[in-house]
Amino acid sequence: THANISSGIVSYTLGLIGACATVDTACSTQLVAIHLARAEIVLSTSPQALAQGVGLLGPAWSSRFASLGMLSALGRCHSFDRQGDGYARADGAACFLLAESQPTCDSPEFSVTATAVQSDGPSASLSAPNGSAQRRLIMLVQPRQTFLTPTVPVECHGTGTLLGDP
């Protein structure tokens, strides 16, 4: 099945009504799906939204990534480590059901308080990060965040490469 019909199949099978889209933004696909799902709720388009992502390994992409030197020769991602020589690939899937905040819910599993998405614009290469653009995005999102607990979780994009983890 072609990738852009897969979300339609899920909606059809589960009887879901509302916006339905397939997103492919490489490493950030699941986070962009959560951003779009949250936007549907914030805009009151829907009281609930499903954001799911699947990554399956295939020989064509693995060969391409290996030829570009993106994969770790050690078979392990060493994020923020001098041993970092690339990343390790694996099959994976995740599914998140996001819903409007419920005043009766004392302890939600997690809370998505702010999101933003952007392309980094010009940089050294297509896959090279643009630190200034990323910094601006973080500064844009921080004022919109609200934390319900004193502990602040942090999610990072650690590729295990000198370029991706400066």
C-alpha cells in the first residue's frame, strides 16, 4: 500500500471522522504528527486527535544511508559522545491519542503544552542543522509553555554524529 493512503485506511477501519493526513518529514514525522493533532484540538476542530507514526526498515534506504556515512559502524547511536559515528536504525511505531484538557483529570499521562514546526532554511547542507533557526524556534515556543509539575522533561534529537550533535 502506498504511504499516503495508509492514514485513510486507519481512519476507515476505525470509523474515525475528521482530518486525516499522512506526514513524512524524515526524523521529525511523529513530532510533526503530534503538532498537527494538537492544532486540531486547539482550533476546536476536534475534541480528540490520533497521532501515529511507523518506521519500517528496508534495504533501499539502509543502503543509501550507509553509503552517505550516516549509519554507525558500531551499530549503536552515541548521542553527545566523542564515539558518535552515526545512528542506528530500527523498526518502530508509536500512537498517541490527544484530547482536550479535562478538569476532572487529576493526573494525565502527559501534557502537550506547546508545539511549533519549521524548516531550518539555508545551512551547510540539506541535512545540516541551522543552530540560529533552531534557537529562534525554541525562543518562540518557550513563552507558550505551561508546566504542571516542577520537573521539566526534555526530548532531544541526538543523531550521534559530529554534525547533528554539535
